[in-house]
Amino acid sequence: MKDEIVILGSGGGRHHIRTQHRATGGFLFKFNGIQAHIDPGPGAMVRLTQYKEDPVKTELFVVTHAHVDHYNDINAIIESSREIIHDKNYNYYKKGILITTLEVINLIQEYHLNMLEQIVRFKAGDKLNYKGVEIVGTKAIHSPVNESFGIKFNLKEYSLAYTSDTKVFEDFSNQFSGVNILILNLLRPDSITCKRHLCTDEVIPYLNKIDPPLDCLIITHFGSYMDGPRSKRNFVPSQVNKLQEQTNIKKIIAAEDGLKLKIDELII
Ligand SMILES: [Zn+2]
Ligand SMILES: [Zn+2]
């Protein structure tokens, strides 16, 4: 299996947008020969080039909500996903499918929306079959004013989910039942809570309620308290240790900018 995850940014929130202390380009998920770019925040385009990834291969675009650290580079990513934009008569080639919220659709230029084959307005609970892979919207509780969702890919050999930005809630664990690999946006360390995001101590009991247990947890989208302008040190390694000690998950991986992970090595 050649499936892979490429971290184009392990940072989240405005301080990383400003400093790029950790990049904010989202990540690539390559599965069944399909390349998806998920949450292309500021610098996504630059990171693709920096980490020697090919934007032309992207055919699935996912933006989970209308925050700038998730959608900023989407126009550039769509435009860069084709070598030739139009024919001699200015007929634009259509390619790719965009999965996002209505709010994000309204933020993307008409010009770029017209380049896509399909635009899917998505929310928690929605399902879509894309080339034999079931894609499911998971619930996220994040901003009071912006709609948002997480996303789960059910493949034959494994299932991968991405929480997006969220708090924990009643059904948080249930919706990841059967998931092998979970990508978790973990903005803050230990017990440093935040109204709209997760911290480690809050999420641990919910991770332990996922049944059967995950094979692998990838933590990412670290905020400035975790590592950056407002943190005394990089708290990421201590959070990995804590998660290893206090959860039933076999593999805990911290995202780093440019990290490439082979799915084969993540599932048991
Ligand atoms: Zn975010
Ligand atoms: Zn957000």
C-alpha cells in the first residue's frame, strides 16, 4: 500500500499564521492513488514545493470551516492542481471535487469554483462515495458563528479520521469507533483549556472511550501555548509522553512540518 500522510503544517491559530514558527498548510492524504489536500491554510502552496510534493496530483479538496488557518490558500491550491487551465478557446478544464461548508464556498472566487468538477456542501453526518471510498462528515463543536465538520475516510483496509478544530462532547468517542488512525487538532497542552479548542487533559478520557482503541493517534495543529511565541518551551514531546502513559492507544505521533507518514506503518 502506498497510502501516505504529508504534514504541510503542524501549527494552528493566528500566532503561527503570523510567525510560521510552525507552518499552517494543512496536510495531504494520499489514498487509493487519490491525493487529497485537507485544510490548506496560509503557506500551503509554499510548503507543497518545500516538501517536494506535486500540487498537480491533488483532486480532492477539503476545507472543514471558514477560519483562515484552514481555507486561506484554497484558491491557489485549486488553480495549481492542473498544468493547463483552459484550451485555445478559453474553455476551462474541470477537475476535482471540493468538500466544504457553504460559508467557504462563498469565500472562494467564482473563477476557481468553475474549475471544479463537483462542489459538495458538507456537514456532520453527510456521506459521500468517492471512487469506492466512503467519506463521512463527523461532528465538530468549534465556533459559534462558523459551520464546521470533521471528516472520516472508510477504506477497505483501514479507516482514517480527522477531527478538525473541536471541543469534546457527548458523542465524540462514538463517532471514531472503528477508526484506525485519528488526526487530532490539539491546540493546547495539559490543562490549559480554551473555549473552542482541545487541551490534552480534556481529551484523554474521550480517547480512552473510543472502542475498539485506535491503532494510531496523530496530534497536530498546535497553538502558540503548545509551541511558539506564548509558550515557555515546546510542550509537544511532553504531551506525547502523557498520551502514551494515559491512553490505550499503541502509537502516538506528533506532527512536524514536512513529516511524511506511511499508512502501512501506522495500522496494526
Ligand atoms: Zn484552526
Ligand atoms: Zn478554527
